[in-house]
Amino acid sequence: MPSDQKLREGRPEEMSRHRPSESHDWRPTPPRSRRSVLLGAAAAAALGGLRTARAVDTFNFGLTPLFLDNDIELLSMLERYITARLERPVALVKRRTYHEISAMLLSGQLDAAWICDDPYVQYQDRLSLLAIPLYRHKPLYQTYVIVNEKSTAQSFDDIRGTVHAFSDPDSTSGYLVTRWMLALRQTTPAHFFRDTFFTYGHRNVIRAVGAGLAQSGSIDGYVWEVMTEREPEFIRKSRIIFKSEWLGFPPIVAPAVVKDAPVVKAFGAALLEMPADPLGRDILRVLALDGFTTGTPDMYQSTLEKWLVVKAQV
């Protein structure tokens, strides 16, 4: 697993050592006519309005590390599809952590985002479901707990005392379910495991366990299954010892305050109609999804219950 990237602080630009000339032209400036003042103000207002309109026209869609990888071709196809359907510029916004995308969504910096079901249940009173992915024709997925191929562990309790890799603190499959399992045992990661760390990506968890940097890990079963089909060599050094019950697949959501905006409705429709579009079908093929469907909050009741149990223990 590659080492965690460190945030780098950019250096402020150095101030120029040379100041502009202090000489002044003291000749009186001819007075501006009222007409020129009004025209200047109107031009400034028009320019400001144009800039605002352009900013509003761009549809900002947030993406989390839920994606299988950083496939540039996939992102390009997704941008082209949404742009064509919405008939406006689209910005795909990616961040390293789920928390960053959730914060941008809740603060109004994003029009919609593909988030994990953990952040959704935490803020579902402020978010609106737009579409839920269909994986193997169902809007469901599972958490997997994996171990290195050389491990003798056969069950969840056998990984006690191991070094455990989590994906993200706001990931259901990559943290919450395992954290909930420990809460039911009246223990915590710090007491159950010898050590833990976050990789900020399900592929990175698989990589860490396979390389022996961790002896066990919590991951998204959807990612594991797709990697099994497409990159069997990638997962051959690890194996599954635990599968959770089926949970609501990580949804695509929008802030509740804009759920009825025409562009947000059009975006939701574009997702639901992907299977009928050639480019949409290509995107679904890369994602190993069958399409998208509508959903209701009760699909995430199990995730909510787990989050409440863990929250009560903290």
C-alpha cells in the first residue's frame, strides 16, 4: 500500500522588492458625467451577473473513493454523459475522504454527490435520495472482512490481536460494520486489535492485507467481487472470513433544500435512464452496475441502527 499522502502547504508568493514609483501627476482630473458613471455601473453589474450565471450553470457532482479506481476514461465518460443530459457544464469533484465530500455537500458547494450510506444516515434529514445503484440487479451490497492468505483465522473473533486496515472513518463497509461488531462485544478497535490504520480506499485495504502491512481489513464487498472478476491477481493474497447482511447500496443524493430544482430532477432522471443510452451503458459496464433505481430512507434502516449503537458507545 502506498504511504498516506501528506498535505502540502503552498508557500505564499514573495512580495516584490520594488515598489511602484511615488511620483504623481497633480493635474486635475476632468469630472465624469452622470451618464458615464451610470454606464460604468451598469457594465459592472452586467459583468457581475454574467459571472454569477456562469457559476450557477456549472453542475457540481461530488465523488468519493467509493469508485473502483481513478480511471480517467470513466470520469471522462461520466462528465460527457451528464453534460449532454443537463446541457450545461459539469464539474466532477473528487476528494480523498468521505468527510470532505459530505461537508461540501451540506454547505451547498455541491449540487449532488455519490456518498456512502454512513454519512447519509447521519444527515438524512438534510439530504434527499436521487438514485441508488443496482448491483447484480439489487440496490444492495455487503461488508467483507478479509485476512492475509497465510492467516489461520476462520471467523471474525479470530482476528483479535491483529493489525487491522480500515478504509475510511465514514465508510459503512470500511469501518462502521466492524466497529458495530466490536460494540456488540462491548469492546473497541483500540482494545480488540493490536493496531489499526486507515487507507482511504477499499483497494488500498486489499493491497495492505495482501502485502502483509495488515493482517486483516474491512472492505466493500462490491469492490472485492468486481476485483475478483477483473483483477484476480490483485486479491489472490487475501481471503474473506466474514460477510455482513445485505445493506442499502451507497446512494447518490442532493441537499434537501434543492431537491425540487429542475436541474437536480434532470440529473436524477439522467441516472435512472442510463441503461437506455449507449454512453450510459458504457459507464455502467465500467462500474459493473446494472443501472440505478429510486429509493426510500427505510432502505438504510440497518445502517442507521448500527450507527446509533456505535454512537452510543463513543
